[in-house]
Amino acid sequence: MIYKYNLLINPLKIPPLFIINISEFTQFRQMISAVIHNDFSIAAKINNIKINLQTIENFKSLTKLLDEKKYKYYTYRLKEEKVIL
């Protein structure tokens, strides 16, 4: 019971994605909007774009798309994927 309560207070944090060297911001935003099914925030920085997603499914879909299209990006591991030693 307490465990469920803690999940509601502290939802799973999804790490941001940082995409490097995007020259056409509008075109890129339209492309990723087709794969992301929930709201997301996107911010253009000097050398990269930062994307914050709301669901793990969107995170996985977007990283798959970025890999397929060979975009350079970096992120952090999802908490569920970290190995506990």
C-alpha cells in the first residue's frame, strides 16, 4: 500500500534527450511529432536541442527513430535499465 502511494508522489523520471547539430528545427519538430503520442517540451540551445518526454514509450520510440535516421544524440539511462551491482 505504501509502495503504490510513493509511486504516485514520485513518478518515474524520464531523462531528457539532447540532439546535436540540427539545422532545420521546424522540420525536425514535425518529424518527431509524428512518433510522440503525448505532450513533450523542446528547447533549442546553441549546439543542440533538448527534448523532455512524458512517457517511457515515447522515449523508446524517439530513440529508435533517432537511431534509424542516424541523428547524433545523447541521453542518460532510464532508471529501469540501470544495473544494480
